Amino acid sequence: MALHIHIQPGDDIPIYRQLVKQVEAAVITGRVTPGERLPSQRELAQELVIAPLTVKRAYDELESNGYLRMERGRGTFACPPPQFSAEVVTKEIQQAIRRVVELAWQHQVDFEQISHMLTETERQYQTELSRKKPAVNKSQGAEEISS
């Protein structure tokens, strides 16, 4: 099973949200394949040493967002990544950029530094992806978003 979750209890992000984001990323990047069985709520709670209700909350959100399906008596399974419209993707990216700009502004980080950090982060991300699955075609994603 390719699901590796790392919870940071002291983080500002609630534990269930950390779990949701990491499972979403695993599904989107293909580290978890459609139909692959995920740990049960109880198994994952024991593995991560967190409350079972925390895992239930995360799994319920993931199921309602189309990232997994729970089948009584059979288990929890990954679904194909949901398809989002270019408008939704663009809005989500703009919101993330806004958070970066606000943080940079608060700490007096100039645009050149942000640009360098963005380029370096993208390079690191591509390296990570290339270790996990075939290369991502960046131009394909850009065409879908800009249409």
C-alpha cells in the first residue's frame, strides 16, 4: 500500500485536514491507484495514534469529495481523481497565491524572492513526482486551465 501519512500534531492545520490533504494528494499523483484498498478507519487511527473519530471525519469528507468510497463489510477504496473544471482549479490556485503574497507582504519578502522560491519548489516537486511515476506533462495541464 502506497499510502504514507505524516501527521504533525503541533501544526496549525487540524489533524483531520492534514489527513484529507495527504490522501487527496496520494490519489491525484497516483501514489494510490483507483480501486486500491486503504486502511480501515480503525487501522489508520491506530497506525497514526490519533482518535478514530478524526479518521472518520477525514474519510467522510474524502468520500463526499469523490476521493474514496467506503463499502460496508468490504473496506475503503480509492477512487479515480475527481475532475475539476478549469475555473475551479484557477480559483484554488489564485487563493493559494493570495496566501503566499499575504505572508510575503507580512514578512517583507520581495517578489524576486517569491519567484525564486516558487521555481525551486516546482523543481523539487517535479523531482519527487519523477521518482513516483512517469513524468507529468506540464503543458497539458496549462492548456486545460487556460481554456
